[in-house]
Amino acid sequence: MTIKRRRFSPEFKFRVALEAAKGQQTISELAGKHGVHPNQVSQWKRQLLDNGAGVFGQNGHKEQQAQTAVQPELYEQIGRLKMELEWIKKKSAQFS
């Protein structure tokens, strides 16, 4: 008989790690309350404390990556439009 691996949502992990970081209950009490292994609670707590600043900065980091990916396309389009504008100015000067 195989045991299906349990998966926890990021919200659940954050909530448990935050409770562990507060220190109002022991790791064992939290593990029993939420039905996970105490080592897992300790690991989530350590990840929260180590990467706490990164949790809030990830949204801005993703936006910066998206902007960096679009930037070359925009520069290419600007160059194309400048060339078209110069060509139109040159052609319109011939007719005036």
C-alpha cells in the first residue's frame, strides 16, 4: 500500500511558520495541532526567518523581470518608428 504524499499550500505553510516564529506554542504543539511533523514546522520557520525580506520583495522582482523581457522589443519598435518618421519627412519635403 502506497501513501500519497501530502502537499500544503503556501498560505498554510506561512501561517504555521508565523505561529512558530511567534513562540507562543512549542514546535511540537504546533505540529500536533496542524498534523505535520515537527521537523517540517522547524524547516518552514527557518525558511520564513531566512527569506522573510524576499517574501515581500518578490512581487517587485517579478515586475522587473517582465519589464526587462519587454524592453528590447520596445527599443526595436522605437527604432522602426524613427526610421519611418525620417522617411516620411524626406518624402514630404519633396512634395512641398
